[in-house]
Amino acid sequence: MSNWPLLSILIWLPILGGAAVLALGSGRASLARWTALAVAVLTFLLSLPLLSGFDAANPGMQFVEKHAWIPSFNIWYALGADGIAIALILLTTLVTVLTLIGAWTSIDKRVNQYVAAFLILEGVTVGIFAATDAMLFYVFFEAMLIPMFLIIGVWGGPRRIYAAVKFFLYTFLGSVFMLLALIYLYLKGGSFQIADLYALPLSMKEQTWLFFAFLIAFAVKVPMFPVHTWLPDAHVEAPTAGSVILAAIALKIGGYGLIRFNLPIVPDAGHEYAWVVITLSLIAVIYVGLVALVQDDMKKLIAYSSVSHMGFVTIGIFIAFGLVRDYGNLDGARLGLQGAMVQMISHGFVSGAMFSCVGVLYDRMHTRMIRDYGGVANVMPWFAVFFVLFGMANAGLPGTSGFVGEFMVILASFQKHPLIALAAASTLIIGAAYTLWLVRRVMYGEVANAHVAELKDINRREALVLGLFAAGVLALGVYPKPLTDLMEPSIAQLAMQLANSKL
């Protein structure tokens, strides 16, 4: 498959598959589900050659495609993938399959439109991770808003319109700043190619404006404190499958954007203002974690925990500046960047699994309120096994994926300043508090009421989805080396770029 336009196939196969599912009409729900699943599985299988054909010793972009798109503005349809992008593309294609299987019976209106939205969302998300032209990246970045907006706004809860509009406005307004930054860079350098933007000389004043423009755009996506308030509303109102995709995939776009744009394009401003991002990230880790502790809605609790855990991603990314520039500690910077990426992949599995578990309960009881449960383990023992495992991973238990990325970021932070590491490590206590409190109230004790007593344990379809999530959580927790080896050349190159001043 070395001569195939593999990245284009992974982008356009699900998009065209989504269009085909739409054409089936709303009266053929079963056919729509099976067609969408077949397209998603095929897309996942076709993404596997990215691993087998990847040259682990090459830090640059591979599987490169480049075609003229808008020549008058030097805009190209340019694609490529390094180890960082491949890890996120594989996460996207796998989670999409699990999401469609998990949502098999949860929606019964406009089913063809529902599953088509997920396929189209998958295609444009792969496009975000594969684009090597900044304007193509921006187009895919904006395009993913449409299917996500529809998933929340059409199939969501009672306040779905409010949540969908809030999600759209936050993300769209943030991306306006990115567009202005890209236009400025084009006017200065005459190119939208991301590699050309890395080499573009910029003054400190220019870097400062560009740094904050990119930061605003991607901070909303992560989401960082204080622009995180759209996320709990979106999660609470979104259908289960929408919450899974939003947490497991969409939030990673913000971290990826920071790695691709803020770090190499404006390295001097990144070093100067890294303290701003680290401070906001520590607030997210501690304060938002405490907010999660008092939630009475399972989805909202997990949503706030996502903000807290994603704070580790931004700490790992920006702690690298100080380690490289202030201490010449290249290994520490690589550790922080690796930790950030491992945390992103881990969060994809853990948060996706947690929201899937909430969906299993909601499909049976039609409530997400913690007070409506209690003693679920007595009637759903197999489900309880998965719920407790994912809860432990969410709390950062060693042996699960939730521990690995956080521990790497804490180790890197300690090399910058012990107080940063201490503050970041507090999430292990806070995270354990809100997670164990959730598990205790939902799973254990006496059966709370007649509705809980009538619950049936998970079926084979649900066991398949939760089992695959569990496999990812345990594999990454016990043996993360294949993932870190995949990303190491790109991470090492990125750490070197941080060391190079443009002044």
C-alpha cells in the first residue's frame, strides 16, 4: 500500500460513506447502522498500515501527499503524518468504531443522519491531524464543528440547543484568532505550509501576538481554564456517543494544535509566556478537580474531570520550554512532551470508557443523577468490573494508562520546579476523591430502589465495547513503550525546535 494515497483515503472514505448513509433515507435504520459500521471498520483497518509502513527512525512527515488547491494564494492540499499524528489518527479510527457499536440502539429517530454525522466527523478529524498546510488545517478545524453541532443540537437532551450554540460560539470565536494569525504569517512569508512557518523569522512582538492568538484558539478546544465552561454543558446535553467522541477525540485537537503551532512557530514567546499556561493548567488540575467533587450528575462529574486531566497535557507541553531554555535539559523536555502525548491517548481511552459506562446505565434507567443509583454491583457484576477499572484509571492508579502520562509530566515538572510537580501531583488525591466517591455511591452498598433491582447486566455488544476500552487502558498502563517509540523521533525533533530562538 506504499503507493496508495493512504491519508486521503482515511479522510474521504468516512466522509463519502457518511454521504452514502444519508442517501439511504431515514426509513432504513438497520441498513444505515450496518453500513456506517462497515465504513468505520474499513477505515480503521486501512489506518493500520500507517503503523506497518512507518519509518520509526524518521522524525519528519511520512505518507506525504501534495496537490495544488488554490494556487493564487499558494494554498495546497498537503497531507503528511509523523508519529504524533499517527497515534491520534489511530485513536480516532478505533474510537469511532467503538462509538457506533456502543450507540447501536440508543437512537431511534433519524438514524441515518445520526450515524452519518459520526462518519463525517471522523473524516474531518483525520484531516486535522494529517494536514500539513495551515489553511487546509483551518478548513478541517472549522468543518468538524458542523457534525458535532448537529449531534448535540438534534439528538441531545432538553437544553441541547443552548449547549450546541455555546459549543459552536466558543470554538468558532476562538478559531477567528487562529485565522488572523495564519493570514498574518502568509502575508509575511507567502506560504501556508506549516514547515515554512517553522522557518519564518519573527520578532518578539510578532511572536507574542501570534502566541496568544493560537493559544486562544486551541485553549478553547483543550479546554483550558477559564474557557472550559462550554464542555460540561455540551457533555450533559449530548447523546452518549457524542460525549464519547467529544471527550476521546475532539479535545485532543487543542493539544495537537498547541504542539503543531505554538511550540515551533513562536518558540521565544512560548518560553516567555509558558508560565501563563502552566498557571492556568494548575488551576484546572486543582480547582476544576474540586468542582468535579461536588457534582451530582455523572456526566458533569466526568466532564469536569476531563478538564482537570487535560491540564496535564498543557503542563507537559509548556514545561518543556523552561527545561530546554533555562536548564538545557533536553531529556526533561522530551519527557514532558511524551507525557503530554501519552496523557492525550490515555484520556481518549479512559474518558471514552467512562462516558460509555454512563450510557449503559442511562439506557436502562434514563437518569444520570448519582442519587438515583446505589448497589448497582449487586445486579450488574460484570458491568461493575469495568466501571471500577475505568474509575481507577481515571484516578491514576499504577498499572492503568491514567498513571503513565501523569507520572511522566510530574517527573518532568519536578525537574523545572518541585512546587509545580507538587501542585500537579495533587490531582492524584483529588482525582481519587471524586472518582472513588462516584464509584462508592453508584456501585456499592445496598440496592437503592426497585429500578436498580430490575437492572440487567451488560450484553455482548456492550461487553465488546467496554472490553476493548479496557484492553487499551491496561495495555497502555502496563507497557506504553510501543506508543512512546512511535512518537519519540517526532518528540525529539520538537524538543530541538524549542531550543532554537528566532530572535
